[in-house]
Amino acid sequence: MTSIEVAKITTFSGLDTFLTENSGIFQNNIAFNTERTDFTTGFMQVKTLATALSVDSTAYSAQKLQAKRDMAILAASLAGFAQVVLYKSGKKLEGSQLHVSITDYLQASDPEAKALAQSNHDLLNASIADLTPDYVTAADLTDLQAKIDTFNNIHGASTTVHQGTTEQRRNFKNAIQYLDTKIVILRMLGRRFMDSNPDFYNQLLKQSTFVSVHVHHTTLSITIKSKADNSIIPNATAMLSNSTKTGISDATGLITFNKIRRGAAILTVKANGFEDYSCNIHIVNGHDNPLDLLI
């Protein structure tokens, strides 16, 4: 669930408790009492759907978890070594794209962890000429790719929580929207008590007001350059596998995707005079994700 959905469920729960404790005030008001009953029914459905979204429907695998740890340790280690070299050579943008924390992988979902490690591998492979054997070797990258493949090919899951099916997510969102509508109606009907019971009316407004949740937008900024001479490439087209948006690089080679989904994605770039280029990337939620891409 998103932070906004969690905040809404908290509000729904508080309002439901408030209405239960004060049912004697409105029990003779047929309109208000009917909407309150509908709200309770809808809230029960939201709780049921929320529970379903957090139920483990995949087989937990200790082998999968161990493979994830092995992959994370090597990926983070090699990234740390490479980052030192890249920063020293002035390639801070490339270095900043590397994931050097083991917990980045272990706390991510399995697909995201695999995408993180693959992103590290691909970036290191593209930068192998800049990395001395004292830090990263081709054999190291072969070993990392083997660990990524091993982790990816083991059945089961290293975690016990998933995000549910598409239908479950759709039903959950519809149930949330239904309760949003019911709250609007309850607040309107509650005006009947403005004079007769102002304390109840004021508390109704307070309990039905959602807690403010600050949401950072997730963006992806890509600079497209030629790996032959590091020159910028205007009018290149970029597409993301987890978005319907398409971007075209401007005169500075920059493409910006605004308000995109977090997590693993495949980035595909096409430009006249260049071979089509694809790579795995990991988009961090609530941040700008800069990427300097050589094609």
C-alpha cells in the first residue's frame, strides 16, 4: 500500500470508532444512520482487501534468500571499489549510479534486487576500461553475473509479502474511493447537528480529515551521449518498460521523465546513426534519478 492509502485507512479506522462510540446521537436520524451503516460495511471490505494484499502467495525459499545475500555482497563490494576509481577520474555521475549498500538489495523486492545488481554489472562492464584490475576485473563481473543468474533462477521468494494481483489492487482502490464518497456524505449530513450538538459535529469533521502526507515526485533525468567521443546526442528517443511515456533528448542531450513509477525498469534508447540500446535501471521512489548514458 502507498503512504496515502495507509493514511486513509488510519482515518477510516478513527472515524469508525468515533461513530460507534457516539451512535446514540444519530440513531434516530435515518439518513445519517443509513450512510453510517454503509460506511462500516465499506470499511470492513477495505480491511479485508488490505489484508489480502499483504498475504504471502509465494513459496518462501531459504535458498533464494541466501542467493540474494551472495549476490548483494558481491554487487555492493564491486560497486564500492569501482566508485572509488570513477570518482577519482572525475566520472561522478557514473559512480553515483552504483549501489554500494548491501541493504539496498536485501530490503528490495526480489525483482528490484535483481535489477539493482544487473544495473551495477552493466555499468561496470561499460566502464571496465576505466577500472584497473586492482579494483574490478572481467572475472569479477563474470562471477557477479553468475550470482545474479543463480538468484533469478531459484524458485520461490526471499520475502513473505507481495503486492497482490492486478484485480486485488483495482478492487482495493475502488473500495477506498467508495469510502471517500461516504465521508463527504457524512460530513454534509452532519450539518444537521451543527446547532443541536456542535461538539459532535466538530469532532466529526476532525475525525474525517485525512492526515497530510507529503509525496515526493519521482523523476528520471537522462543525458544521452556517444560512447565514441562523449558528444551529446539530441533527438534521441527513450522509452521505459514500466511507463507509456516517451522522451526525446533536447539540444543538450537531456531527457526528463516526470512522475514515473519506482522500481525496476528496462530503458530503451533509439537514435539515428546508432544501434538501439537497452539496459536495466532501478528508479528510486521520491527522488530525481540522474543517468548519464553512453550509447
